[in-house]
Amino acid sequence: MRQVILCIFCAMNSFLTLVRAFSFAYGGLRAAVRVHETLLYKIMNAPVKFFSHTPSGRILNRFSSDLYTIDDSLPFILNILLANFVGLLGVAVVLSYVQVFFVFLLLPFWYMYSKLQFFYRSTSRELRRLDGIARSPIYSSFTETLDGSSTIRAFNRQEFFWEKFIQHVALYQRTSLSELIASLWLSLRLQLLAALIITFVALTSIIGSHGNLPINFGTPGLVGLALSYAAPIVSLLGSFLSSFTETEKEMVAVERALQYVDIPQEELGGCPPANLDWPSQGQIKFQNVSLRYAPTLPPALHNITFTIPSGLQVGVVGRTGAGKSSILNALFRLNPICSGCILVDGLDISNIPIRDLRSSFAVVPQSTFLFEGSLRDNLDPFRKIDDVKIWEVLEKCHLKNEVETAGGLAIHLKESRMLFSVGQRQLLCLARALLKSSKVLCLDECTASVDTRTASLLQKTLSSGCGGATVITIAHRISTVLDMDHILVLDHGVLVEQGNPKALLEDEFSRFSGFTKASTM
């Protein structure tokens, strides 16, 4: 009969353990997926201002270390916490049943235990936060060094960046060492507390064996049972508090991830344009547009008004900080304008859903970017264009021979800079923009980091391959906009001059003429 009861208890224990493990694994995975999806959605819909003020290493830390903790470590430690709690509760019940006086020890024991765990938990939580904070600069330093490796070598500053990286690693190691020392501090005190409990059980057993008390506590069976349950209490106390504290520390990862859930979001709403081919003409009007990046900063654009007829190629020039790139920021709604309105084919872009707005324009940025994958996927990510059209555009961009030599459209761009030069990558970005067949094409200083020959090729491609699209070129080199149809000259966010470049050059007192003379000196 006893064997049957023991078998039933063993079967129930195995079943409940299996249910507990499955519940934590399944529930933890579902929760981690939801946190990841929410975090990714919030980051993808964050305004540009968030990325300009937040280091990339900090974002990478959230999506790597913190999400790994939520995916893997947190469900595991929660499972251990529940097992330790049930085991510790069972030990307390057995000791209270075997040794009645143990009940009187529970109150002072709980007081000392709560004091220990209070000091340790409050310290460990802050140490874990410091651990996460100290890890972010390592990611940032690593990515910055990789991105700027050519510049670092050019200025022979390898030792400086190496020492800077070592400093970040040393700071992170100090926080990790402090966390380890705090854990050893707790372990020593828990062992002393467990020794006190075992001593109390042994003393009460000895006293009870002399028969001086009305109830006998010294029967060999009860003493053996009490000591056998009191002996592992050291590991149970340490495991419970450690798992409880580790759970709190792992929840710091959830706290850090949820910090990005509350970041401001772009306004995605609006009324889609009735014309599915919008913009069909490419006419752009700025009416008294003002733009300010922060309330305390001067306006980047101040009461700008101009009209770009459809199919016109316009160059925007000015000194650094004049507001050239702010024109595109306002057009793409990367930053909200303070006043005025922008009309594209007669529609106010503030009423158009921001995703529809940006997908309707084509842009070639100053910093080229090619995705990892095939060249064809880079040029046509949505697979809507046939290969014949792609080859035609590559020929217009003077890249057909280079692509054929490299292996065709199927070549894998795992490390694009090994296959194409900086200028060729810029031409590939231009080809990607032309394949979009948008009526509005924007170029943000795309000739700033290329040689004169590539800049000339870009200009020839724009002159012959835009198909009547409206082209807005933010000019770094004055020579690249001399053949444009129209010029906008900005100064401190104010439109100070506009007109045909040839007419402006003939006026020796014009701002554009002064820029041209200065660039040829």
C-alpha cells in the first residue's frame, strides 16, 4: 500500500513538473514574441528625431542583449523561482510539524532574511541597470569604428579608438565584478543563517530527548527527519533568494525594452489620394513654410515660398546650415513643419498618410546603402520590374558593363564595397530611384563623396534618364547644378534668390554668381 501511495505521489510530481515547465516555456515564448513585435513596431514608427538623439548602440543593445534575456533567461529563471518557493515552503511545513518550536523561530528568521534580501535586491537591481548602461557604449564604439575604419586609418588614430574601446570594456567589467561580489556577500550570510536553523533544530532535539518537556521531541525518526530537511535549507535559501533576485534583475530587461514602447510615434493617419498614380505631374509648391528642429533652436526654414513646375530640374544651393536638406525633410515629413503648407499636384501633403507620401517619391541619399542580398533585390525589392527594364536603366547609369563583369543581377552583395566603388554604389542608388518611376526625384548631396567623373555621370543620367520627372538636387558642388532649369539659393533658412542659373551667372552681384566664383578659386 505504501509503495502504491509513493508511486502516485511520484507520478503526480512528474506530471505537475512537466505542466509547470511547459507552461513557462510556452507562456514565456508568447510574451517574448509580443514584446519583440511591439518594440519593433514602435521603433519602425519612431520619428527621425528619435534616431538622431539616440545612439545606435543603445538600440542594438535593446534588440540583442535585452531581448535575449526576455526570450531565454527570464522564463527559465521564473520556472526555477517557482520550484524553489514550493520546495522552501515544503521544508518549512515539515520542520514546523516535526519541531513545533520551529514556529517560534520563523518570525526572527523571516526578519533577518527580509533584511538580507532587501539590501541585496536593491543593490543588485541597480547593478544590473548599470550593467545594461555600460554595455551600450561597447556596441556604439564597435559600430562606429567599423563604419569609420577608413577615416580612422587615414588619420592614424587606431590607438585612440582602441584605448577608448578598452575603457568601455573596463567599465563594463567593473559593473560585472561588483555584481559578482554582491552575490558572494549574500551567499556567506545565507550560510550563516542556515547554520543557525540547523543548530536550533539540533538543540531542540537534544533538549526534547531528556524528557524535560511535556511533549517528547527527541524520537529518532523525527530528529532524523528534521535534520534531513534542515540540512539542504542552505541551498534552498540561497537558490530561492538568488532566483528571486535574478528574476528582478532579468525584469530590468523588460523595463528597458518597455522604455522604447512609450517613445513618440509618427502620425500615420490621413486620407489616401483619390488618384492612385499620385503624383502624376510632379508640381511642388511651398507656401510660407517654416521648420524648426527644436523649440530652442532658430528656424531651419523661415517663411519659404516657391513653386516648382512639373518636369523641372531644380538645384538647391547655399552654405552649410542654410537649410538645403531641410527642404527635403519638410517634403518627406521627416520633421513636422511649424507653419505653412506644401502642395504636390494640388494636394496638401499633411493630409496624406505618411507611408503613402514617402513611397510616392524617389530619393538618392548622400550616404549610399545597399542591402545584403542579390543586386536585383537591391534595385527592385518588390520584384515588379522585368530584367530588360533593369538593364536599360543600368545602361543609362553607365553601369551595365561593370555589373556584367561582376556577375550580373544575381550577384550577392554581402560586402558591396568589395564589388563596387563609392561612386558606383551611388550610381546603383540612382538606378534604384529611377526604376521606381516616380514623378518626384530628390537627390540629397549625392555628389558630395564621389569624384568629378562620377559626378559628371550622375549629371548626364539625370539629364537623359528622368523621363519628365521633377528633380530636386541638394547641391554640394556648384558645377553639378549649372545645367539645371532652376536654382534656389538659401541663406539661414531664407530663400534669398531663385531663377535660371545662366541668368544668375550673368548678374555678377547675385549670390549664385558669388558661389560659382568661389568654387572655381
